[in-house]
Amino acid sequence: MGLRIDPVIFAPAAALLAKAWSRTLRFSQENVEPFLRLRSQGQGVVAPFWHDELFPLIHLHRDQGVVAVVSQSRDGEFLSQVMSRFGFKLARGSSRRGGAAALAAARREMREHGADVVFTVDGPRGPRHKVKEGAVYLAAKTGAPLVPLRVFMSRSFVFRKAWDRFQLPWPGALCRVVYGQPYHVCAKQTPESLQAECVRLEQILNSMG
């Protein structure tokens, strides 16, 4: 039996390491103006991105009151412990477990505080770069715009055995963060139209860069 490390115990040290690591990174932001304009108006946005591009965004959008939808899995518990130490609020749940409760919590934060909500739309277990419904559903129910995000790292270590091929930028790497053009989806969605919107979002994310 392999050694299993309690995420609650390990997370503080991991967060300290992540903070030190992130401070070495260099960032550029492209097409960020529409996103900043929405934030200045107090309008929350739903920001979907790929799971493997998460690491730089935790540092870049730290301490901004952003709500992260994180799964209730063991890995999700570790991630939530780390992200909370970067100032993120958490809505716990996924397509597999607790998804409705997580979306309700995120929706409440948007309604009461104008919070932004971020989703790794192919998480928590893939398939890699295939959009699931949560972000689109929340945008439809709240009327909030979707702002797709991509991160392109100049140098990174890729965990090739992980389902998402997670990317960890090397110290000093340039992380180019691209913000997609905000757009809205129809408030009334059928299962078919919701799936079509997922395909649309997937195509947008894949076309950015």
C-alpha cells in the first residue's frame, strides 16, 4: 500500500512553495481590457479554462475574491486548501458529485457580491480539453458573460502521465495569459442547446493563442 499524505497537512507547505515559485514567473496579459471593464462595473464573469493551465492563474488572480469551483475529490481537497491560501473562495462540487450545490454556492456569490467564478471546464478527471456543462450552465442562469482564458508558458514541465498533462512553468518562465472576448449565452437552455454551447466554448478555447 502506498503512502497517502493528508492534503490538509501537506497543503500549507505546498502553498508556501507555490507562492515562492510563482514570484519568479513573468506575466503578460492580452485582451484583458474587456475583462477589467466588466470588473470595474461590478459585474461578475464566468471564466472557463483548461485544467492543465491552472498554476499561473492562481498567482495572477490571487486575493481578488474570485470563487473557484473545485471538485469534492481528494485531489480537489488538496487544491482547495492551496487556493484558499491565495485568497480564493471555494464552491465544492463537480459533475460527478456535489455539482448542484457548488453551482448554487457560486451563483449566490455572484448575486450577492458580484464575484467572478472560475472553472477548469475539463476537470476534475477529463477527458482532457473537453468542455463540461457547469460553466455554461452557470452563465445561462446568472446572465453573466463567459470570458474564456488560456495560458501559454514559455517553458514548463509537463506531467505526461497525468490525465490532463498538467503544466508547471519553470522558474522565470513567461506566462502569456490570453483573455477571450466576453460573450453571453441564452438564459433558456435545453440539454441539446447546452451541449452545443459546450462545443462552441471548446472551439473558442482551442482557437485562442
